Amino acid sequence: MRRRRFTAAAALAAAGALVLAACGGDDDEDPGDSGNGAENGAEGDGGDPATDLPVILGTTDSVTNVDPAGAYDKPSWNIAYNMYQRLLAVPLGETEPQPDAAESCDWDDDTTYTCTLKSGQMFSDGTEMTAENVVHSVDRQLAIEHESGGWELLSGIESVEATDDSTVVFHLAEPDATFPFLLTTAAASIVPLDFPADQLQPNDQVFGSGPYTVESFDPTQQIQLGVNPNYAGDRPINNSGVVLQFYQQESALKQAIEEGEVMIAYRSLSVTDIADLEDNGAERGVDVVVGEGTEINYMVFQVGREPFDEPAVRQAIAQIIDREAIAESVYRGTVTPLYGPVPEGVAGHVPTFQDRYGEPDVEAAEQLLADAGVDTPVAFDLWWMPDRYGAEIADMYGEIERQLEDTGLFDVTLEQLSWAQYSTTFSDGSMDAFDLGWFPDHPDPSNYIAPFYHSERNFLNYDYNNEQMDELIDVILTDTDQDARIQAVEQASEIVAEDVPIIQLWQRDQIAAVRQGVTGVEETLDPSFIFYYNVVSGVAE
């Protein structure tokens, strides 16, 4: 088995029908020490042969918009993270915001946050970044209010002003201890003043001040990113550009990595393909790299109506679900059972469902329903989508249906919709129970509590209401005492296990297949879920 397991950072790059030729030379240099685009051989100036190459990354992901005002999905955001700077960023392998385009950021009081920009930050067209760019970027997010919803991360900003060319001041509507983390998200990307104030910039005309810039844009086939020659940030660039090659089928992506059409296959290979590459990839020149992941999958109950307006029904399902069986029989160990709202590896993680319900226990579930006077079998519809979270999702819900119906306590009708329909339907109250997944916006534990459980500010519209939970979320979002915040997260997790408005099912590692000789992928697979292309160096074959 050739599997390389790492517990830090993530960045991948891909290409199309580009079969690599020639030979790669020695690469003994640390890929993090190559300097920026002007110094790393990106122009073919005799630098390291690996850094003269573009990184070719294959994926089955779908990209929507790379104007940050028009996206709130991981594939699009990942490109944004590599094209734009933000005032703050969470560096690879770390968990706290640090300056990116900013020289410094500090609280003036509970609702006023001031940032000073570094001098000399340039957009790829040669114009200088100023505080007005930050104001423009925030204002257009809040003006456009794109249906993708990323702008809502900035909705707590009451106003933003540039007091001089290098100083920007944020005035918040209320205290928000997580605001520095929000400034690390792609929603807070800094764009040129040329971007329209009230509409999106066309995808083939976007540019920023980050390491890369768009050279061609066809999200059905291939996106090509070139090195920004004016990049003045701190991230070393270890390649001459990035080619993102898109595949419709997981099997086609596997074939591409095996045949050397791509250097990296990332999101997503099927579990059977991963197992085959772990066992047999070495003879085909392929290694499997695994990094920490905080992606989660979960099942939501519409608690405002029958049958899930009765807590005992939800608790009984929590008592029956066998996450270990799902992880092993469906996912072949590529996911980890998740027993609480905050995944392992994030501050505040506690396995509250495991603590409360223990091992799957049909008799305990039956007693819960009997004590509440619930007639059985309890019938409900359970919805999932076939085109969002991997091919295994169908098998997972088949397994969940089997687990529940084998008890005689439940009668489950599985229903499915494509993501295009599902994304506008799950929050309209028409589904009894439904599946969703979550990629973190940032590594703070608030991101796994506040968007899901606040009675007025959750995105699920599932009628969950708990006053104590609302109070805890206020502490999590506003208290500057980190110990108090973590304690509130743990208490919120206890309430989730008791009320069961949502059942978390698993968290998943990040997995990539790489051609032997490609470096840097292991450095960018970290819980931030940002694939930083710049740390990756390619290899010719």
C-alpha cells in the first residue's frame, strides 16, 4: 500500500489532456523556499525544472463564479483563495488569523476593527491596492447580495470606511469575536475598483492581487491560471501556473492520474478507486496522500411538523444509527464517525451523541418511543442528492434505511433530487428529513454551531428553537474570553445531543492521488480546506 498520511496543509493543481513529456531533474530544494513568481523559474529563466512546470490538477468539482461576490462553494472559493488577497489569512498548519494584505488589524472597541494595509500590494494589472479597494469589495458584496449567500458572512458590518490610503475601519452592528476569522474567508477577498459595484465581473475578466490570475476560463473543460507577475505577498510560488482539468466521472479522473494526464487528482475519487490506488498505484507511478479534514455530513430533521416535532422520534433515530457500520461498509474507512456537531481536530469537539446514546440499541429506541406514546412504525421521507457528496451517498442512505426499518420502528421512504433543485428546496420546509454536507468557512468552532442552531439565524429554516442555545451562541460569537467560548461550544453540543435537530454522521479526511515526484500536496491538506496551489511543484514524465 502506498498511502502518505499527513496532518497539515492542502493545495492541488490540475490539467486537461496534457500528457507530460521530458524528464524532471533533481529537486532537493525545500518547495517552501523558492521565492515568489519573479524568482522561482516561472518565466522559464533557468530555475528549478519543477518550478518551470505548471501544476495540472484533475477534479470532478464544479466551479460557479470566481468573482468573490458571486460564489459560496468550495471549488469556486478555492480559486478565489489563490487569486485574491484578504486582509487576514490562516496560514497553513495554523489555526489563528494572521496578516495577509494587512500589516496589522486590531480592535478599537467591541464593535470597531481597524486594519492597516501593507505598502506595495499590487493587482495583476499593476494598480496599487489601497483601503478604498477594501471598502469597495465589502460594499459590493452587500449590495449585490448574490443568491449563493457568501455575502451573509459580512452582513454584520454596519459600515466600512477608508480613513486614508492604507487604513480601513469596520463598524460592526454588534460585537463579534469571530470577525477576524470572517476576514480570512473568500467572501472578504479584495478586488479592484474596476469590478462593478452592483453586478458580477465576468469570470474570464477577473483579476486580483494574489499569486495567480485567470488566463482562460471554461468550467466545463479547463481553467488556466498564470502567475501574477505583480504579486507582492508572502506566499512562495513553486510552479509556473495551474491548469484545472474537469472530469464528469470519477472513473475518468482515476484514469487521468494513472496515465499521467494530470499530476494531482483531488475531489473526488470513489472509495473503490482510492482503495485500488492505495494497493496498486505505486506500480502506476501514483501515491495516495491523506490530510486532516473537517468536512462533515449530517441529517436534518424538520422539527416543526410531524413526525419530528416529537423529540423522542429524533432521539430514537439517534439511538439506532450505526455510524461505524456506515464508515466501514459504505466508505471503507475513508470517513470517520462523527458523534457531535464540532468535528475532531477543531477546538470544542466533544462526542456528545456517543456519550448520551452509546452503542446502537434498538430496545432503548423502542422504550423512548413507548414512553412518549408514539405509534410505530413511524413513517417519514428521507431526502438525499446523487450529485453533491460522492457516489457513496446513495449506499449510505440505503444503509440508514436498512438500519431503521430492520428495527420495525420506522418506515422510511428514500427520495432524491439533483443539487440544482435540492439547493433551493431543502430550506422550504417540504422535506421531512434531508442530507447535507458542510465545508468550514474558517477553522473557528463557531462555524459548526451558529449557522445551524440559532433560532433566527440558521440557514436550514427547520423550525428549531431553543432559548438556551441562542444564549450560548451569543457567547460563542461575542465573548473575547476563548475559554468561555469553548465552554459554550461544548454546552451547545450537549444540547444538540439532547434535542437532536440534526444528527452528524461522519467527517472526512482530504484525499488526493499524486504522481510520484510531485511535491507540496502534503503541505496543503490541512483542516482549513484551502488548496494553496503555490506550494505544489510538478514533475515531468
